[in-house]
Amino acid sequence: MVEGTVVRVELPPEPVYFVNRDEERERAVRAVAEWRSRSRPLVLALSGPGGSGKTELAGLIARTLLDRYSFPDGVLSVDLDDFRADGVLDPGDVLSQLLYSLDVAPDQVRAPYAARCRQYWNRTADAKLVLVLDNARYASEVVPLLPASGGSVVIVASHGPLHDLEAGAAVELPLPPLEEGAAMELLELIVRDHRLAADPEAARAVVRLCDGLPAALHVASRWVRTHRLRPLSRILTDLQAELDEKGVSGVEHIWDTAYAGLSGPAALLYRLLPHHPGETFTLHSATALSGLDPEDCQDALEELDRAGLLDLRPLSLTVAGQMRLPGPQRGHALRRSRRETGDIGGVVAEAQVRVVRWLVRQAQLADRFAAGRRLTVVDLFDPVPGVPDAPLEDPAAAGDDGTRAGRAERAARWLAEERHVLFACSRLAHGRGMDTEVVALSEPVWTHALDHPHQTEVVEVFRRAVDSAARHGGNAGWLVRTRCQLARFLWESGELDEARDQIDGAMSALALLGDSERDRKLAASAVEHRGMLKGARGEWRAALDDFAGSRDLHRAIPNPYGVLLQTYRMGEASAKTGDLEAAHRLLSEAYSGFVEQGRERLIGRSAFALAGVLHRLGRADEARALYVQALGRADRRRSGFDLARVHDALAELDAAEGNVAEAEEHRAEARSLRRRDGLV
């Protein structure tokens, strides 16, 4: 590793207490030292029941490998449970996440799943990285995620052995329960209490009660530490009585005992958390779900952490501050909730409605902060009484460009981190008939998806929005908006015929719109989308007519930004049809307007399009100046797609002028950018 180089390490903090598993660690290190393969990574397969310490061991092995060997591409970590919808994994979304971690720009991720697999293999062909895949269920989930490099190591954690992996494809590291000596060592490390030595027989009985599972030992240890004055024999009696009363086999009685000691607010929150949409939650969304006062919810979460029913350590690793119930605890919490449904009646339904409405409002705010004010069809939801908004700040209130950009980026990151919660929120709201919430959620998902377009669940969000708009039946604007949104992602996935059906439906709904400014903007947007679909089909003359029609509608509102955007689209369409003089005039007008309005992305895009037209008109010097400007703006936005195509254009310009060396430098840079993104 080069001194001073920052290596990406996507791992939570090391566990404070960890014992045994030395043999498994040594086998893993030895396997890495002995591995010889050019194009297939070493796979270390950890398996064991929930609570056996697989996740912690995987992290420790990864850190050990990073210390002993050279892995310049660092450690990537993915919890596959975070990418499941109703128990089904979306491998395409996992691949997208891995490509982002490998510094591939979102706009460079390939849309078709097979193409994305090839892109990932290309990107990892020469990589030296450690990849941790937690909570795998089947080998078929793991295989598409394997780097195409013998210099990489993959650590897979699963509850059971992955028998469907090819024989010899992985070094199997099963984790049996801790032997009594190791379990006692862990208990002593956590408790550090003289009562263990004073009553060794009771201490051994506590260990046996935990069945050698580290997670259960942690819970039992907290139970012992909580009751400082009681003799160990009495604590053991209480634990054993709880077991006898519940009659639960295995280790669940430990969690039942921990649950029985919770305060009322903490027990309520624990029962409600498995009903939160998605696998993760935050302090604020837990507050909305529970209906507790914010300070009471903080206390309840801390109490769950002390009881061993929640892990707060990863809390600071994300913008949103995400937490999650570990899989075994989530299942236990759900069972407790179902067992006590008679006691809480409609509390679960009320909690879900409350948290859905809170999440909709937060997504709307993040959308506004990330993308600026724009046309939407659902107004901002009111705050949920007693629940603060997520800690995001409005860029418009900032005093300088740097702060504004930072706030907008943070809001975009919030949308990216919370996307699976928003997807699950859309499913939950649709199932409950909350049509307004479903349509409202489609707007922030649209903003997120423009930069991260290749997630399977995105299209399903828009399908549900169309269905909710139709089911509601009372808002034509919803029908226009949701059908246009769905159509765009359909044609970008190659589903041109279905996209056409959606656009036809949107155009039919235009007759139902009123004369408000919003409805007139929606009508103009629908005509624009029809033109974009025609462009995707190669019908550029027809597309040009639609863009001109949309511009006329924007002028009549009036909507200056809409006029500029359609002028830009008309310029691009004119260039496609070969009318270079018209293209030059239109793109010049659009470029000047975007500069005046400070539209960063569109300044760069229009500069590039205008430069291409100038080059074709033989005005090379003017084209070069605009290409250089577009290059700088693409670099500031870190857009690999735009950077590569500008370098290609400059190479073509230099080659035409006989600047062979300069042309090759630009080609090499474009190749390097695409290689970085796995596109070569």
C-alpha cells in the first residue's frame, strides 16, 4: 500500500468483545496465502445460526487481510438483506451499489442486467479488493457479485452452508457454538463481575443457557450487569423461570427475558420496529412510527441497545443515521408483536400510516433540496405532530455557493441511502390504499432515479403510482405525470412499445386537465415526453415538432425555464436531422439562457451540443473553447459519462487538425475513464 493512500473500508467498528474463532481466522489467512488464480476470487464461506458472530468474524477477517496483504481497492461490504423486497433479492441493485463503491458514476451504470454484470466484471478484472457479502441465502445470489479477479477475496456469511455453490468453489468455515470455555471467557469479558468467580456453578449454568451463541451471551451478560445486587443464583433462577414459563426452545428465551425487562415505551417500540417499511429505520422515523415523544424514543432506543436487542454502533455511518434490527431480533420482535396484537389493537396500522406520511414529507423535502423547486403534482405534506423533520437544510437559505452545493448533495445522499425504505413505503402505502402518498413518493424517487436509473424497484414504484392515480380517479394531473414518469424509464430500458402505451394514456388524460398553471405545465411536459420517446425511436423530425409545441405551451404560461429546456431539445433534434444552422441558433439561445439562470448541468450539456454543431460547421476554434468549458463543468460534477464523450470530441477535433499526439492523449483519457467505469 502506498503511504498516504486512502483505502476505502466499508466496515463497522470492530466489536469490543470477541473470543475464539482463532482456527477459522487462521484458515482464512492461510487460504489467502495459498490462493493461485488469475480470474476467479477466493471465496471464504462463513455459515452458522443467527447470533453466532458471523458478521463480526467476517469484519475481523477482512481487517486482518487488509493489514497483512495488499488490497489497494479496499474492503467493500454489502448486507444483502438491505436489497430484498418481500424477501426477494434484487441483484441488479446490488451490482449498482458495488459499482458506485468502485467509483463508477451513476450515469455510467449500464441499464440491462446482463450488461451491468459485464460492466462489473470489466471493472473488477484487475482489482485487488475484499468483498464482504452478509446474509446470503443462496449461492445464486453470490455468483453474479463475484469480482472477476484472482487477486480479490470474497467473504460470504450465511445462516446455513451454501450447498449450491460448485464443489470446491469456496473454503467453507462453519461456525459451531462456542465451547464452554470460550463462552465463559466472553461472559467474563463483558460482565467483569466478582459474582462469576464466587459462584462458578451458576456462571456455568448461565453459559449453558445461552447454547454457545455469542449474541445470547451478550444479552445474558447485560442481564447480569443490570442486576448488580442480586446473587448470580437468583439471576439464573429468574432466567430459568422465564424459560420454563415460555417454553421456547433454543436461544429465543434469552431475548424473551430481555424483552420482559423493558419499560413500556421500549417494549412498544420493539414490537413496532418490524412493521417499519424497509429493513432500516432512523431515530426520527422510529419516533414517527412509535408515536413517542422524541426524547422518550431516544431513551427507548438506548434501552433496546443496552438490552442487546439493537445495535447502535453503525448509527453514524450514514447521512440518514440508519439503524436496523439484526435478523434474529427482527424475527423475535415480529413474533412478540403478533403474540400481543390483542393488547395493542390497531396500533400497528396507525403507526404505519404515521410513519408513511412522515417519510413522504421527508422525501419531498429532500427532493426539493436536491433538485430545486420544480413541477410536482402533490403539495408538501404537513409535519407529523411531535416528530421533527430529518436533519436536512435548505440550500436556498445558504449564503454561499459551496454551502448550497453541500446541502444539495447531502439531500441527494439521503434519497440514495433511504431509497429501499422509500420503495417499501410505496408498497405499503399502495397496499393500504393511500393513493396520495403513493403518487407523492414517485416524485422524489424520480429525482433519485435520474442519477441512479437502473434499479428494478424504480419502475415498480412508477407502476404503483400509475395504478394509484387510476384507482383514485379524481386527479387528471396525477395520470399525466405518473404515466410520463413510467414511460421514460420504460424506454430507457428498451421497452419502447409499453412506453408508447403510457404516453398515449398521458395524452388522453390531457383533455381532463384544467387551466391552472400547474395543469398547463403538465400539458407541456406530456408533449415533451412524447417528443423524447420519438427521439428514442429515431424519429427526430417528429420529435422536433413536439418540442416546438411544448415550447409554445411554456411561452403561453409563461414558464421561462420550460422555454429554455425545449429550445435546447429543439437544437439537439435539429442537429440530428442535419439542419445545422437551426441547431446553432437554438443551442446558442439555450446555452446563454442556462448560463444566465445558473443551471450547472444544462450549461455543460448545451455547451457540448453547441460545440458539436460548430465543429460540423467548420468553426473549430469556437468548438474547442466550448468543449474545454464542457470538460471543466463535467469534471466539477464528476460525470464520467460527460468527461469521456468530451475527450472523444476533442480527440476528433485534434485529429482533423493534424494534432496526432494531442488526439491520442484525449483518446487515452476517454479509454481510462471508461475502463474505470467498467465499460472497456
